[in-house]
Amino acid sequence: MRLAALVAAPVLIGVLYSILGALGFVGLDAHGFTMVHVTRVLGAGSTWRGIGWSLATATVATAAATIASGAVAIAFRGTRLGDRVARALVAVPLPMPHIVAATLSLLVLAQSGLVARLLYALGAIHSVAQMPPLILDRFGIGYMATMAWKEVPFLSVVAISVLATRGPRLEEVARTLGATPRAIMWRVTVPVLWRGLAPAAIAVAIVIAGSFEGAYLLAPSNPLALPLLTYEQYRTIDATRRADAYVLVLVGLTLAALAVVALEWARARWDVE
Amino acid sequence: MGRRIAVVILALSALMPLVLLGLWSVGDHWFFPTLIPPAFTTDSWRATLTGRLGAAALISGVVALATAVLGCAFAMPIGRAMARLSGWRRHMASALAFLPVAAPPIALGLGLQYAFVTLGVSGTIVGVIAAHVVSATSFLAIYFAGVFTALDPRIEDEARCLGARPLDVWTRITIPIVRRQIGDALALGFLVSWAQVPLTLVIGGGIVRTLPLEVYDYLRAGETRYAATGALLLTVPPMLALLAARRERVAPL
């Protein structure tokens, strides 16, 4: 326990410093206790829009990736060659760094990217301007698609192992008790899969919401995703506003802590080892 | 039919990224709307030998290697201690260990920055390694907690009973048993650092130029050929790790 606390120590030191910074005790332009940074950040619409944007895009991307991974795990759970090939293929992009995924996304989805060129070749568009913006767009379509694509391999690997270890016995019991294939799918397979996948899906949502790399290249400047907003405040030339970044750090860490609690709760509730 | 289409999509998603990056890394004067590069050049690849990309890859490699070794050295005893806990203590400990993973990296970086400035390592390669170690230790502690949960603690108890000192237990019992997992952990620690961006950006202050930072700068400058080459280099160690892990799994025991 004490050793585990040691791992968390840097975060706790960071929290302590951020609290002191946010309240005006330490930092570039610190003049003693003040609530001006806290009230300014929490009163700013951009903060809440940033939080909302980060949480919404993380939720949509995670939901899409989870559904796709569940579908892959169910569709290719057999022992035939096609099943094994599909299971091997889905894991290939697993170790690809986020920044590489973001780079690819720029090359493929940007207004002059590969998709636009294919559409031009097919006669669907006639100039760059006709291509709808998918990168740096307000809704983060390219960003969500990239994050979902990046997380499908991880969630699929988890889903495949969940189905392989926990599925067959329960399905067999249901079959013996006279359940139809449809009932087995919706009342045994899918719930088993969801329970096994839920902790991984929560972890993925945490990673996406806090991810800097993808957002830095693909997310819009309005609203600005929470990690980008934090970085922007930290780099601002106005020294009196730098401490605002520490308030945003605390907001980010609070959200992360809540997510960790949710994750441990999900694990304690659903992880039947 | 649906299954076949799904397999084709999976194959495209697995192979196209490398093909596209490869094409983009050599395509010259390749602008909208041409589908195939009109000319080819290897200048960005030559830059990996002598230019910015090569230097950045070297720095990334050194940082990642140091992170892997230090991260394992810290995380192994922590993971082992975590594995011995049970009930609420176990959940509490794993939540604590998970905190640096869950904390948005940019928040972690800014939180750590003051301490690093005070220690005089901000903007140095040592500082960047230390920041990466914080993040890697967290990942690896969780990994080792899993490894040691599967290891029967009575083996170590037995050695102690027979008079082995704590160091002997580590070097002659524990480490030899989990030797393979240590190899995996070293690879994992390397990869955590290899792809790291926000910690490098904040703690390195833009002075320590790792490969991911160079890729960013090239992308923002519109130098897609160099960015694609850097991105391809970034995928090499992770792909090697994946291949090694697969080979291990199919190897006979």
C-alpha cells in the first residue's frame, strides 16, 4: 500500500503544487492568496465548453470502438482460418502510437487528403473547398473517428479473451435449458461481453478524454479540448493568467480521479475472476 | 458476405497505414488532386541518417531505454507488494497506482514541472527521462501486480525458511521465475516513453527534441514527407514488440 502510494506520489506532489499555484501562493506572478484564478477559470464558458467537448467526443469514440470490438469478437470467435486471420488482423494497429494515428488521419481525412483525392477522381467533388472539413472541425468528426480506430484493437483483444474464457460455459448452460440462439446472444453472450469490456471501455474513455496528441493535431480551436486549453493557458504570454492553467490542471485531475473511482467500482462489481 | 467485407476492412485497417506512410515518405510534389505521387525522392530517408530525424530518433531511443530500465526497477517491488494485498487495500492500491496513468498527461506534466524546475532538471534530457519514468512506473506497477498475483508466494517463503537473505530471494528466486515477464515489461516501458508527447513538451521545454516532437513540427509546417517518414520510424519498435509477443505465444513451451 505504501509502495503504491509512492507511484501516486508525483501526482500528489503535482496536485499540491497546482493547488498552491491556483491559489496564488507559488508561480511566476504570485502575490499571496487569491481566488481570482479559480473564479475566472470556473466562470469562463470556454472551460465548460472544453470539458463538455472532451467528455462528449471521448464518450462517442469509446462507444463506437466498444460496439465495433464486440461485433468483431462475436463474429470471429470460431476456430476456422477466416476467424483466426480476422483476430490476428484486428490486433495489428494495437501498438501504433497515437501521434502516428493522428498523422495518418491528417493525410487521409484532411480536405486535400486521400479521401478528397478519391472523391475527386470519382467526380464527386471538383475542388478542395467542396470537401467537408473532417479535421479541426467543430464536431471533431475526424478526431473521434481516429480515436475510435486507434482503440478498436485494444478493446477487441479484451473482448476476444472475455468471450473465450467466460462465454462458452454459460452459453452451454443456456442451450441445455432450451434457450434459442437469439436468446443466448442477447441474454448471455452480449451481457457477458459487456461486463468483461466495461472496465476496459472506461479506461479507454479516460485515455481519450485526457489525450493530448490527437487533439493537438485534429481537434478544433473552438471549443478547445480540455488538455489543449490547459496547455494554451500555460503558454500564455500574460504572466498574470498563467496560474489559470493550474486551475485547469486541478479540473483535469478531478475528472481523472472520478473516472478511476468509476473504474475500480466497475472492476469490483463485474470482474468475476 | 458480411464477414468477408469485415475481413477486408480489417485487412485494410491493418496494412494501409504502413503502405500510406511509406508512399507519403517518398512522394515528391504530391499535391491535390493527384492520387499517385508524380515523382519520388529519398531525401527524408537520408535525413534519418544525418539530419534532424536521425538525431531525434537517437534521443528518443536513449530516453526510452533509460525509462524502461528505471521504470522496471521501481515498478517490480511495487507490483509485488500490491499483489500481496487483498480486499479494499488491493482496490485502493491499484487506484493509487493507476492515478498517473489516468491523470491527463498534460496535467501530470504541469504538476511535475515546478518540482523539476526546483531540481534544475527542467529542459534537460534527465528531466524528460524522470518524467517518463513517473508515467512508465505506473503502467508497469499495474502490470507487475498482475504477474506477481499469478506467482505462488510460498516459493519465496520457502527460500526464506531455508535461510536465503532478501537480496538472495530477489536475485535467485523471484527474478529468474519472472525473467520473461521482465523482458515484456522492458518493452512496455520503452514503448510508453517512445510515444510520449505532452510530458516531453512540458518538461523538455521544447529543448529536448524527441522523434514525436519532430513529427509534430513537420506536420504543422506542412512537411508531410518528413512527417510520414518520422511516423514510420515511430511505428518500428512497437511493431517489432508486437511480432516478438506473437512469436513467443506460438513458440512451444
